[in-house]
Amino acid sequence: MGKGFAMRILVLAAAGGLLVSLAACGDNATERAATGGVGGLIVAGPIGAVAGATVGAATTK
């Protein structure tokens, strides 16, 4: 395993942390799903948007 693999893992871990932190923004499930979707879109594209919206909707405060 080279430097490229380690860097890719580091970037994915940071992106996952960002996704989870953005997914909890909002007062209700709809707002949390929307902010999670936008955060996921920025971090990982269309698949990230779906994942972010799912995590955002499932997050409770």
C-alpha cells in the first residue's frame, strides 16, 4: 500500500466526518435531509447526496 492509498483513506474519512456534521443541521427532519443532501453532493457527488439526505433524515436531536 502506497502513499496514494493512505491519502485516499484520509480524504474519505474527512469527507465522512463533514457529511455527518452537516447532516444534523436543521430544526426538523426535512431540513436535516436537505442540508445532508447538499453536504453529500458537495463531498461525494450524486451518491453522496442520497447518503447525506438519508443520514440527515434519520438524525434526531
